[in-house]
Amino acid sequence: MNEYWIFPAIDPIIVSIGPIALRWYGLMYLLGFVGAMYFANRRVGQHDCYWNKEQISDFLFYGFLGVVLGGRIGYVLFYQFEHFISDPLYLFDIMSGGMSFHGGFLGVVAAMFWFAYKTNTKFLQVADFIAPMIPIGLFFGRIGNFINAELWGRQADVPWAIIFPNAGGIPRHPSQLYECILEGLVLFIILNLYRQKPRPVGAVAALFAIGYGSFRFIVEYFREPDAHLQDFMNGYITMGQLLSLPMVIVGLIVIVFAYTKNKSNSGVNPA
């Protein structure tokens, strides 16, 4: 019989001073933001950056708001809509937790549209610049999920399965770490190798959408659906998969269009 690791119950609050508390998840958000800012400033002056450091700082602020507001609103509407209908103030109950990547992604898209308008650049140019940095936030965010022992995986008998607190006392896939590796580390490497050479406008952002959507779709087979979504679509597809499919489809359309347009404009095959 396998002896599985029992995950310790870790206090979500690292330290508190009066009413102010630093939480693990908040720290991960901060690390993701700092990492993105460092990486963005290093890219100023490179072939795919059309803005100065001050403009980049402005966008990162808009993007951070988009992640937080979009992530919370998306989680409530996509995953807790019935709770929201019965208690609309639940939307503002941030301390209870609950963030959606897809909602945060839409929030960042809105921030990109606003930033492109303000700086008189194309939306896809902004998207290409931002896409390689998003996996940084995903990497730290999933570590935060793991430390908080939330969003655990389905029941498993693999040697690395973990028994999480409040998860039924059964061994489960550490799906948070699967997402951390695939959506964070692997996607970061793929995008930043791909962007080393000039690409057609929109191609880098499209590759992110394809990569994230595909990785998330795969991990959903190992991730336990929210309790009230266990029977969603009769179990044939999860909410996470349903929300990821459009990302893959749109990404494929954009990348084909980008290369087709680039080829017709140059008359030669793109690099």
C-alpha cells in the first residue's frame, strides 16, 4: 500500500499587524507582478517594445487592476453565479477567496485595449508584448493555490499523490503543480524562445492563447471540478475546458491570419 504525503494545514496568513494581514496568495500576486515588471523593463528597446519605461509601468498598473477585478468578477459569474444571485455582496467578499484566470484574462484584455488607445499603438502589438510575461503570474499564482491547499486534483493512486486538508482524506493529484509547470514554466519558455526573432503582429499573443488553452484543457482531466459543477455538461467537459476552447480556436485563427497577412505583404515566407 502506498504511503501518501499528508499536506500540512498552513495558515493562509503569513503575518498580520492589526487589521492588515499578508496572505500567501497575496504574496504570490506581488511576486508575479514584480517579476513581470522586471522582465518588461528589461525588454524596453527590443524589437517588440514600442514604449518607454514610464508607459510600461502605467500598463502594468492597468493590467494588475484588470487581473484582480476581472479575476474576481469572472470567478463569481463563471463559478458561483447562483451564490451571487442569492447574495450580490458576495462579489465583494474577496477575503473568502476565489479568482478565475479566464476572468482575469478578460480584465487584462480590457486593459490592453485601453493602453493601445492611449499610446496610439495596435492592440495586437500590446498583446504580443504582454503575452510572454503572463506565465510569470500564472507560475506564482498556482504556487499560491498549492500552499493554500485549494483547487486540488481528482482522486489518484500515483506515487506523488497528496492528501490535502478538507479534501475528503483521499490522495489526489497535485494539479496546482501541474498547472504551475505547464501554464507557468513551460509556457514561459516556449513564448520567450519564440519571440526572440521578429514575428508577424499577433503571432506571439496567439501562441499564448493556444498554449494556455491547450495546457489548461489537459490539466482539467486531473483537477477536481468545483463541488456545484461536478455534473456540469454531464461530466463530459468541465467549465475550465469550456472556457479554454475559445482561446485555442481564436489563437489558431489569429496565428494563421498573422502569417498569411505577413506572407502576402512581404511576398516571401515569414521567418
